[in-house]
Amino acid sequence: MLDWQDIQIFLEVARSERLTDAARRLGLDHSTLSRRTRRFEQALNTQLFERSTHGYHLTEAGQQLLAHAEEMARHAFEAGESLTDKNHQISGQIRLGVTEGFGTWVIAPLLSAFCSRHPGITLDLLALPRVVNLSRHEADLAITVERPVSPGLVISRLCDYRLRLYASEGYLARHGTPQRIAELGKHRLVGYVDDLIFSEQLSYLEPLLDPAVVGQPGPHFAMRSTSVTTQHAACLHGAGLAVLPCFMASESATLVNVLADEVAIDRQFWITARQEQRRLARVRLLWDFLREALETNRAFLMGETRKLTLPGGDG
């Protein structure tokens, strides 16, 4: 017979891939969790994890057990929700993962209205410069710049948004305003660290910097960062030109849209949840709220208006 506590421990280690992270989430100390994991393997007479300095990674046997353990966890979760009737109550906790810039500049202001309407719900907003992993149960919902491909997810296109090229008034006064893309080779730029970009959808500058167009030696990157919020701050204070979402740049009075007729980059956001989470009333409520609020702000996201419209008329 398998011990349910052992299954829960196995699942958390498999999802976290690091013993310290799993121990923290389970409320156990590192050494206890290590002993429990090895004892479970001994009881099964099977090695479930390959251990290395990079973490815990499932063996083939571990992968086989994972599928069954995930199914057991799903049934246990649904049973608990059914018995307590929580999935019919507009209360509880929701963890929403979203990209850093969108989460900070758009989602957080919108969610203030959601929190006011539903005081029984606690929202955890994970605004991160990376993709939140739903398979590891890092969040209940995720908003991403790429369409997820993992099985077992409910996926919907949430909204479109536009990016443009910006510079501060101070930078343009010192260095002049480029009149065509070919002149970017004479300017300083702010952008992402190439080898640390977490999505190809963020490689905005590459098509603009074709050596055949801008010439050699090409533009100089004054600053690069993994954070779009940092890029915005650098651009705002005159470090160089930056491709930024209109929803970030539009509220900065001293940022100027450069090469407006040549640089307009459209991207999408996707909203995703695991199937069992999507069935919960509180998760469906947030899902629908976000879709409605962002549809209302379509013009703002596309850079056609300069002010975010908040639900209830605030803003």
C-alpha cells in the first residue's frame, strides 16, 4: 500500500526539482525530507530520482509514478472541494502568474476592483520576468506571451497589445531624433540580455537591427536587462532608445514615440489554467473578469488611448 503522505512528498519534490524548495513548501526541514524520499524509494525498491548538484530529476520509474500520483492528487483535490462545497463559494485563494511589465502596469490596477468586489478572495499576484509553470503548481492561472503547449491546460487568447520605439525628451535633445530605421546604427539602445530572454516573442529589436539596413558596426546597447520595467526606467532617464509596450510608455509624459510609421510590433497575451482549477467558481470569476476588463481596454493596449480604464469607472 502506498502512503498518501509519501505520494505528496514525491509530488512536491518532482515539481520543485530542488529539495530545499520542496521542503519549504511542505513545511519540513531539508534532512527530514531527504530521509522520507529515500525511505519511499526503499519501500518501492525503485530509484525515483537522479540526484545531482543541479537538483532532483525523475528517473524513468519516477516518470511512470508521476502520472499516477498526479491523478491521485487531482481526485483528492476534487473530493476535498466537493465535500466542503468550496468550489461553489466565492472565497478562497487564487494565485495568478503574469509577466512582470503587464502585471505591474495593467493587471495590478485592474485587480484592485476585483478585490473590492470579492473581499472573501485572497489574490497572490506573481509578476515575474519569466513564465510561471502551472505543471509545477506555481499558480492557478497564468498570463503568458506565448501560447502554452502543455497537455491538460485550458487555454484562451486574452488580448492583443502593441509595442513601439521610445526615447526620452532629454536623450533626443542630446542625440537627435532618428528619421528612419537606418539611422538606428548611430544611436544607443536599451533592450533584453539576448541569452536570457525567456520567450522569442520578446526579441523585438532583432528585426530592426539588420546590418544590411543599419550598417556596421551597428547600434550600441547602452544597457541591457532581463526586466522590461528596468528597461523602461533606463529609457525614461535617457540611457537610449527602447522598444516598450504602449501600456507602459503612454503614461510617461517625457517619453516620445520614435519612428511611429515604421515601428509597430503587435503581440498577444494568453490566459491558461489547469483543467481542475478552471472548474472552480472563484477561478472562473477571475478569468471572466480579466477578459472583460482587457476587452474594455483594447484601445489602451494597442496604444490608441493613453489612459487605462478601471472597472467601475475609476481611471
